[in-house]
Amino acid sequence: MKIAIAQLNPTIGDITNNAQQIISAAKTAAKQNVRLLLTPELSLCGYPPRDLLLYPGFVESMAQELKAIAIQVPKNLAVLVGTVETNLHANSKGQKPHYNSVALIDGGEIKQIFHKRLLPTYDVFDDDRYFESGYKANYFTLDSIKIGVSICEDLWNDEQFWGKRNYEVNPIEELAQLGVDIIVNLSASPYTVGKQKLREAMLNHAAISYQKPILYANQVGGNDDLVFDGHSVALNSSGEVVCKAKGFDTDLIIVELEHLKLSPDNESRAPLAPLRKEFRSPLTLAKGGIDQEIFSALVLGVKDYARKCGFSKAVLGLSGGIDSALVAAIASAALGAENVLGVLMPSPYSSEHSISDAEDLVNNLGIKSQKLPIKEAMTAYDTLLEPLFAGTEFGVAEENIQSRIRGNLLMAIANKFGYLLLSTGNKSEMAVGYCTLYGDMNGGLAVIADVPKTMVFRLCHWLNRDGEIIPVNIIHKPPSAELKPDQKDSDSLPPYEILDDILERIVCQHQSISDIVKAGHDRETVAKVMKLVTRAEFKRRQAPPGIKITDRAFGTGWRMPIAKRLQI
């Protein structure tokens, strides 16, 4: 038997076109004599659909489209389609109205429906908000082969692997006890740095522990702040990877069932030591040579956000600094250099090298550019505010006006020409509020809002591995907002190497001030950073969506109150 995995890139809510992707993959697979085709979790509506599920018509249209798929899929091919099923017992039993489900289509009919059993609520996941849990093990028989069906989180509760159990049941263990011949998992697992290594270790452990082949079908593509990296994979009963789909792109991979069986030479093979999900610093992982992976995730995030929101061109401000340089490089790779406009907006405080560095970047990338000096606008604001500001010292308010003038100009350009405005602030700045509301925070997408400053430098060095893309002077000069004479980021913040380590401990590890001090940091510095993180929450709440690449991003998974007193 041939089994295929269709690694698809659905658009959330675009049920008709998502169905066409499934049908197209099915026809391609059938031509290669595939008997069973797997598609990702909720492949019919895209993941995560969130509050679209509150509309009855949305769920009803999936049911109708599923019937249409069944008719159009070749009769000799069975397909597993991720969909939403209505819970008919919801009203009488006080249950959630829907199930996160998988439909088995075979012979032109919908033969069986299976429901997701484990519903995550951590980080960006809120399945339990919408779905009722499935209550029994899912399997079906195809050509005398007993196939166990699991959906994403169902695979992530192996107590032996994780060292703990997060849910009462382990669906994979139950499937193995039922004697299935193979286990399939339909997933929509978002990307974070280093996650594929963790997935494969987990899959390896499960395959060897239960001596069952496992086929893992993952979604690919960008959906709002989430990027799905694909990397669908098939493992044999020995835990060996038999084939793997591409990362960050659609794909169709085919495997022979015979190649998934337990090898006689590996019958006594023991599972690898558990690789538990402990804190994994993206800064440390980046040193392991995965800069290409991170860049690919950011490029896909921009490309799909623009495409799925109806944009073909982007605009951003170019300050001559490293953050905007990296965003420009990402945008060029995602949309094409001819579709990116970089706007230089020098003020009287802008250095000559900042202007020339930005111009060199424009030439290196081949993007379009426009220069809009803001001196006259600054003068106009000063004149307008002079009666009110009389007798006060020049300070942050005046500095921020410069940023807001630039933000206003960029929004005007985006509005006029239908461009997507990309904001260029990094995670370190977002964490401590070193950014200006209605200024440099303006935008439709915050491209590197989950990329710490030290990682920004590392990615730019990586981009220059075969020749200069990011001008060398941009990388080596001290970072500065240039909102007043001789200003440097280090005037207001600790060195970024220190700041980023402290921020990882606060944001990702949830350490206390005392814990961070014990790790070797100055108490006064830690207390200052903690205060900045706490006070900047109101800014983050108003920021554009940012592409998530770490386990703890300031996005849909970050649910911190604004008005609070933090005592840690």
C-alpha cells in the first residue's frame, strides 16, 4: 500500500479554495497509485479558525464542501480530511458545539468521522474554547490494514518522553493497545526555533516504544502571527525517518507501507533517551547553524501574511540601522525586491553615515527608495506646540514627535498606494518599551517583533556569508534611535547581550529578580529591566501582529494584564 502526505498551505476560512487544494493533491496522488492520502489538521478551513467557528454558516459550509470533495476524489483513493463536525449533544449535555475532526473519504463517500481527544489551552492554543473532546480511540481498516488516527495534540502526552502527563489519557498508547498496524497524526503545529528536532525525537520515542510506524502530516504557511513549517515526516517501526517533506513549502511525499515495518535487525532497539521540553534559548540554538531556518520562517510569515491579506507590495522606513535593514532583506525575499519601497526620513539629528548606509542597503537589495526629510514637519510641530510647551525642557515628548512624523508619513504612503506597512522593531525593544506608539510601531505586520536584538545581528552576519547584503557599517556601528544629538541605545538600556539574557529569563523562564541575580546579573539592572517590561504592556497591546518564532512571543499566546502590580 502506498500512503501519501499532502503538506498543504490553507487560507483560514477560504473553504472552497482549501478544498480545491485537497482535491488537486488527491488527483496527483491517485496518478501515482496511492491508496491513502493524509492532509493536515483542519485542512478544510485552516488552523486556527478561532472565532469564525461562532458562525453557524461557516461550519455548515464545511459540511457541504466535504460532500463535494468526496464526489471529486478518485474512487480508488481514501483521503483523511481535517474538518469541523457539529456536536449534536451540545445543547442537551452542556458540551461545546463542535468537534475538531477528521473525515475518512473512500469510494466517493464519507465513511467515518474521528474527533480530536486532547485539546490544548497553553500558549497560542485555545482548542478547548471551541471544541468538545473526542471520547474514544480513533481507527479504521483499509485493505485489511488497521490504521490509528490521531490529531496534533493527541501525540503530545507521552509520560515517558515528557516526564509528566498533561492529560488523563494517552491516545497513542490506547491505539497501540488496540493493535493498529500504523498510526497517523494530522497536525497544525506552529514553528518555533528548534521545534522540528523536538518533534522528531518525540515521534522516534513513540514509534520505538509501541513498535508502530507513524506518519505525521503538518500544515505549512503563515497565518497571522503563526508560521507553520511543514516538515511532515514518516517513521518506520524502528523510529527511523523514512521520508520527510520540505520545510516552509507545500509538498507531497509518498511512502510504501512495506518500508515502514519493523526491521528484523532492530526488533530489540530501545527508544532514545527522552528529550524533554526544557527551556531552549533561541539565541543558543541559533549558534547551532539554524539561521537559515529562522530566516525562512520570517520570509514565509511575511509572504503569506501579505498574500492572504491581499497585499502584493510593502513599504517600510529605512533608518540606516540594523533592524530596518534586516526587515528590508526579509521583505525582498518574501515579495520580490521590485515590490518593496524603503523610505528614508532624515531629521537634523540623522548622521550622514545613516543616510549613506540606508542608500547602500537599497542598492544591495535592489529595492525602490524615496527620501522624505522631516525637518520642516518638525518645525511645524514645534511652532504649533510652542504655546503649550513654553517653559519646559526638550525631552522624550519632542523626541517621539520625530518618530510619529515618520510613522504618519509611512501610513500615508501605505494608505495612498495600498502597500503593507512593515514595522521594524525587534523583540528586545518591544519587551522594554523602547519604541514609540503611533510612530515606529505603526504598521500592519511587525516582522521581527519576536527576534531579539542579538539574534538580529546574528542573522545579518549570516546574510553576509557569501557577500555583502547588509552594509558592514550598519552591522558594526553602535545602535541608535538618532532622536537627539549623539544618542545611543546604550544610554537608556544595558548592552544587548546582557539585556537579552535578562529578558529571556523574565519572559521565557518566568524567573524572579532574585533568580536572575543569582545567575550573575546586577540587581539594579535586573530591577530596572523588570520595571520596563511591566510598564510597556500597554504599548505591546497596541502593536501590530508579530511573526512568532520563539516559545514565548508577545502575540496571541501572551496574555498579560496591563493594569497590575508585579511582585516577584
